[in-house]
Amino acid sequence: MEPTEAELIAAVLKGDAASFEPLVQKYSPRIFATVRRHARRESEVEDIAQEIWLKTFQKLGSYRGEAPFEHWLMRLTVHTCYDFLRGHQRNRERAFSELTEPENDWLGHFSTQPESASEHAAAARQLIGRVLEKLSPAARLVITLLEIEERSVKEISQLTGWSVSLVKVRAFRARGEMRKILAKLAKDKYL
Amino acid sequence: MNLAELQKKLVAAARANPPSDRVPYAFEKRIMARLALLPCPDAWALWSRALWRAVAPCVMIALLLGLWAFFAPKGNPSDLSQDFENTLLVAVDHANNYPQ
């Protein structure tokens, strides 16, 4: 019979580091998906995931077992992603003039026929990536969790450790920041 | 350009393309190898590091106290000892002054 998650954690805490491997195997896909949502580039993803697992190992003693391990791990994941975003804020000022041809075409199509511009297009996906890249770390985190992952304010509060009112304030500011960036995108393209 | 609509479209584009959960090959092996390299916290090492760090402040305090003792204006040198003796013997003095 395979050991349970609680047994694996207890074994790691007693000094059996090998018991950590099944936990890494089980939760890595979830961690990689979450990190890919928050990271700016694919090249950063593995570094962040590695940092998350090293932190998990070092802080495992602070896991009390009151909530599921997955929740605790996801909080740590979001915190680490946020710290990484704050630590790597370069390139936020890059102009939208560097848009690729498909991105320009998609925007042109949207400006003439907004309804028929497909959100499934690769250009639309790249554009939202560019917009997110220009947001401040806090705004990017809130927009990702609230708008893209459609989480509730309470869930975001639990994941980030921010109070509910702080999440609301940051969400308000993040939407404003995003509107400004989109306005700049439209201005760069059409003026 | 309708910015609110553009925002909606772009957010919908992000939702429509969930990120991949692909894990690089042998990722867990690399993590385990990194964990093996992590320094093991040794209580003796922590103590000795803390004590070594405390050396400089302790030396500074000792020097300052030495300088203060050397340069401080001197009062009557017997003051402290006299006060100490008076305090210790106050009960005896009391008994001598007021015999029952």
C-alpha cells in the first residue's frame, strides 16, 4: 500500500528526504500550470518551479496539516511567483510598436469588426501576454487570478495573504492600469 | 476602438488558452539532487557563528567600559565599598543603637 500524503510529509520531517519525491511528482503538473500563468517567459518557468520546491522542502515544518497540503502549496506557489515578478520587473516600458504582423492584423480586424475577431487566435493570446507584461506585479497577479482564472476575492485573499479589502483595492487599481495600457496600445497603433 | 470590448476579448483569449501543465523530463530527479546539496542545519555551527558575530560588539563594549572607568571623574573611591558595608550591616547597627 502506498503511503498517504500525511505519512510522506511526516517522513520528510523526520529526515527521510526521499519521501519528498512522490510529492514532487504528484504536484509538479499543477505547479507548472500555475507558474506558466504568472511567468513572463517560458525560460523562467523551470527556475520558479524549482525555487517553489526548494522552499516547500525548507518550510515543510511550518505546514500544520489543518488545511489540505495542496492549498498550502498553492499559497507558496503564488507567493513565489509574485516575489519573482517583483524581482524581475525589466522590460515593462517596451513600446507596443514592436507588435508582430499577426498581432497588428488582429488589432486591425478588431477595430473594424470587433465581434468577429476571434479570441482563439494565437495573436490575441500573444497580445494579452504583452499587456500583462506591462502591468505592475500586483496588478498582473490580481488580473490573472480574478479575471483570467475567475477566482473569488476571498480565494485571492487566501492565496496571497492580502486582506479582502486590499484585494478589492488592488483589483480596482489593476483594472485602471490595464485600461491605460490598452489605451496606449490603441494610441500607438492608430496615431 | 472600444477598449472595454478589447479588454473582454483579450481576457477571453487568455481564458481560452489554459497554460500547459507539462513537466520537464526528470524534473523531480533534479529537485532531489538539489535537495541533497542543501546545507544541513547544524546546531553547533549556528551557535559558533552567533558567538563569532558577538565577539566584535562584546570587545567594543569592554573597551568603552574600560575607557569610561579610566577617564570618568573620580569621586571618593571608598564610596561604593562604604555604601555596600553600611547596607549589609544596617541590621547590626540597628541592634547596637537600640538594645532591647
